[in-house]
Amino acid sequence: MIQSQMIQVEDNTKKQHLYIAFELSNREWKLAFGNGFKKREKTIAARCLNVLQAEIERARKHFGMEEGVEIYSCYEAGRDGFWLHRYLVSCGIKNVVVDSASIEVNRRYRRAKTDRIDAGKLLQMLIRDISGERKVWSVVRVPSIEQEDARRTNRERDRLLKERTGHINRLKSLLILYGIKMKISKRFKEDIDCVKLWDGSTLLENIKSELRREYDRYTTVNEQLEAMQKEQIEKQTADDRISQQIEELKKLKSIGPISSRQLILEYFGWRKFSNVKEVGAAAGLAPTPYSSGNSQIEQGISKAGNYRVRKVMIELSWLWLRYQLNSKLSHWFIKRFAFGGKRMRRIGIVALARKLLIALWKYLEKGIIPEGATLKA
């Protein structure tokens, strides 16, 4: 028995790993290397991959490791996206992208925080994770290049919609300064020449010029939105799996082409879920109870997932109540929240969004139509 334990210890000591933690910034990267016992820190210029390879080789020699040693690395999800992950994987390095919100921090009111400290903390947690400790942090699912590229038009559309709303609000605000309230139509430029102020006079030239320029920006955004919509329709093909899933969702009343496309590209089209808990948690629609002793507080949903999915699900939930009134989910909402005031309805719509998201997942994965729901003709 003693001899077998000694053999096991010898095997564990012979199996070495090189650990790397990245603390990324726009100008430089902090690298923390480790072998499980010692640590080595280096700073390199950002995105210098040749220097990075040289530092990895120096760290391997510094720790006295043989060539071909297994290398594990990690960095926080952020501005750099997933290109570095793909590069590291192509080099044979086992990398993970970590959700920064799941990293442990000191709870003191004043705590030291530097890139060097953060890199060291990431290195410690990486070693704990590889050693077998569970739930050390939350790992981000990395999409393929094609899947990531497919989401670009969707996200650009959201950004353009915000810009358009901003231009409309700016036009209305400028007009209100002079006591004018008018509709933003295609004849806006001609209309502002004819509009009269409170004393019967017309607008002065400077404000007219500003209104025209703001309207030009508004029309440019509108044209880009229309062009994107046409491009998306042309790209959809009958044999494309993504397009098939979009068409399946569109069969349900209350779900249109835009919301179905958002759900598939951002959520169902590239992610795989094992159970309903994963479906709700990945969208940030999971509850976060606070229970300590006699204190029991419900803190609301976690909001730890994809906020775009949460947004579209809230919108779909209101539409579901309107167009799927005879469904089981609508009956559940009406019974629990419909007669409890505005605040209760706002709370209830979030709960309905989680239930509806799970129902749509079952519909796409197993073909189970939500109970009582009707399909479009």
C-alpha cells in the first residue's frame, strides 16, 4: 500500500504543466507564468505574438520543463474578443476565456488593484481549475468565426436603431426650443421653411441649417437599416440550418422575422443546452436568492447572461400575451400577475420571459409546441 502511494506521488510530480494568465490592455499585456509552485511575471507590448512565443519558451526553460509540456492559459473576456483564444488554440495551448464578473475579489472597502495583482489572481484560479476544483469561475463559450460573423449584422442593426432614435429625439428637442411640435416626415426639409413661430415669424437660418444636417444623418441611418434588411433576406437560403430554425420560430404567432433572427443568431443557433436550467441561466433569467440565517431576500434575476436575449424575450412576452391569449403560459401569467398592479405585472413579465424562452428551446430541439399556442396560417 505504501509502495503504491509512493508510485502515485512520483507520477504526479513528473507530470508538469505550464500555466499562463493574461491581463490584457490596449498598450501592453501582463503575463503571469507558473508551474504550480513558482511564478514568473513579464510585460510585453500588446498583440506582439512573436514576443509572446519567445516569453513562453523562456518560461518553459526557466521552470526546467521539457519540450512538448502541456500549456494551459486564460484571460478575461473583453475588448479583445476571441481572436487571441483562436491563436493560442492553434499553437496547441489549452486556453479558456473567463467571465470577468465571476472572478473572486477582496471584499474590503479599499483593496489594492493593479494589472500585476489581477494577473497573479488569474494564475492562481487557473491552477485551481486545472487541478480539479469545481466552480472556480464561469467560462465563456467561444463561437466559431462563422457564428461570430453571423451576429455582426444583428448587432449593427441594434446600434443603428439607437442612433436613429437619438437623431429623432434631437430633431424634436431643437424644435421644442422654439415652441414647435411637428412630425418627422419625408418632407421635413420643405416643412421647416414654412413653419411659423408664436409671433408669426419663420425660423432663422442657423437653426434651419442645423435641423437639415440632423435630418440628413437621420435619413442616412434609415437607408442603412433598409439596406441591411434587404441583405438579410437575400442571404437566407432554404437549406441553411440557421434559416430553417428562423422559419420554425416564425410559425408561432407573436414571433416575427426580426425577433426570431435575433434569438437564433444570438442564442439557439450556436449554443447547446443540456437542461432548462442552463437555458434560463445563460440568458441571465435565473433567480438570485439571498438566504442567511433568518434573512431571506429575493434579489431578482442574475442578469449574468446575454442582455440582447433578455431584451427580445421581454418584448416577445408582451406580444405573447396579446397574440397567444389561450396558451397555458398566458393563463399562468393572468392568474398570477394580471390583477396585481403595474409593479407586479413588470415582475411577472420577466418570469414569463424565462418560461417562454424554455418553451421555445423545447420547440426547436424536440418539436414540442407550447401548450395551447397557435401557429400562423
